[in-house]
Amino acid sequence: MGLSGRERRILAQIEQALEREDPELARRVAAINRIEAVGGLPERPYGDRARLWALTHGWVIVVAAALVIVSLLIAVLAT
């Protein structure tokens, strides 16, 4: 759904006022608009590798915690 000419003019006036009042916020809004226009967040250079690393290490931590719990349970039951 597109904006009408009047709505575009009003939006442009709001953006100009925002730029005058708070330039930092105006830069953030412009960055958000660029992201939405492209269709998503920019690709991270190590995105897939970092995700795989975190997933692998997460499972290692879960398995280690499970082994500690099982060994403590065995120790309690053995005494």
C-alpha cells in the first residue's frame, strides 16, 4: 500500500523537523528505513561460522552439565 502525495509531504516535513531537532535519531531512522527497503539486516561476514561455533559449544556445555549431574547422582547412590 503506497502513500498518497499529501501523506508523503507530511512525512517529509516530519523527517525534516526530526533532522533539525535530533540529528542522531534521524540517522537511526534513516538506517532502519534502508534496512527495511533492502529486506532485512545486512549479512554478517562470520554469520554462519559464528552460529555453528555457538551451537557446537552450546551442546558441549549441555553434555558436560549432564555428565556432571549423572556422576553426582551415581556418587550419591553409591554411598
